[in-house]
Amino acid sequence: MARRFALMFLSIVTGFLLTGCGGAVSPTTAQTQQPSSTNETYTPNIDPSKFTSKIDNPHFPLTPGTTYIYEGPTDEGTEHNEVTVTHDTKTILGVDCVVVHDTVSRDGELIEDTLDWYAQDSDGNVWYFGEDSKSYENGQVVSTEGSWEAGVDGAQPGIIMEAHPQAGDSYRQEYYAGHAEDMADVLSLSESVSVPYGDFTQTLKTKDWTPLEPTVIENKYYAKGVGFVLETMEGSSERIELIDVRKD
């Protein structure tokens, strides 16, 4: 997902009981375990009757008509990221998912344009059902690598935000073998963060990583009632901050 917003973990994922990293699921618990292997079978059962496109998870609210604006320095230039929660939905595996439009520009030039698809289960966990992602150079699409849709070519949805995150939780955010295998670990729920949009305490901090690029580690911070507010990159000066939230 563009700028990993959202937005993106093999486990017993929130609201779904898994055995090890595979097995059937049913929305009864919110226990999360450290994945024992990223190579084991991951097959969550998705019951559309347990999902809604209304997403009000306090750490990851997605209200249609809201645009989140982020900016900051990266190793390749200054990035500007706009994430708009649209009024559109897309049905995936029988689940109505809210469509989020995510664009990233670097030094004024568009480099990514992505549509992300999210839904919330009856326990309050937010699931990520895929993305249609395009990378640009000089105004031209040069890659769609990283695009995936749950249920297509073996791709599976994952949790982007737990209903009740706890330090030590580890979970899969997405799974499309060899293309999209983002994982997250919950590090803390008591971080203090200052960004142009405001000052926040008791924020959720996660470590985001992927076995496809194991040396690339991102730390993300989420404030209750707002959502994603800050991203930093380990070993880099990169710092992407929330600078504004606009509503139509």
C-alpha cells in the first residue's frame, strides 16, 4: 500500500482463531500470537456477514470524505502523501470494502497512485483486502508490482489494525506470496508524538516489516480518534508526519 498507510503478518489474527499460522477461522476471539513461520499456510475464512464498510476503529478510523495529508523528508527527496477515504465501496470475497485513494508525490512529481480496500469485522478489527497500485516515472506508469486482491491468485486479506492491540502482538497485514507479505509487531501503546497536526500521548507504535525486504523496518504511530500520524524508518532520516486532516 502506498506509504504503507495504512498504508500493511502471520498469526492468530484478531477476531479469528488460527492454529499456528494456518487453519480455519471464526470471529470469536481477539488473541494474537507471534507467527512461527512466514511460510506456513495462511487461510483465514471470511464470513461477509461479520464485516462492514463502516470503519470506526479508534486507531484507524476511515470516515468517507476525510483526507489525511502527510509530508516529510526521505532519502530520495521530500514526499507529499494524500490519503482520501472515498464514498465508494468494492465487493471482495463478498465483503463490502471502503475504497481509499492514496497518492504520493516526491519533490512535486507523482510517484504512486493507489486504491486500497478495507473493511471492519464485528469485533472491531480492520482488515486489508488489497490494493490497485501504480508506480510512476515522468508521468508514466512503470509498475503495478505490489497490487493484489484477496481471493485472486491465492492472495489473502490480513489485519491492518487490531480492535484491542497489545504490546507483543504480531500479525499479518496482507498476503500475496512473493509480492505483498507485510507484517506488524505492536511495540507500545504509550508513546508521545508531536507532528504538525498536533501533539499526542498514549499513541500506538508498531514495527512494520516484510520477509521480502527483511532489512527495511518502519515504525508507525497511531493516535486514538485520528489514526496514522507518523512514520519513521530505522537507519534513515525519513520522517513522514501528519500535517492536516480535511473533511468535505
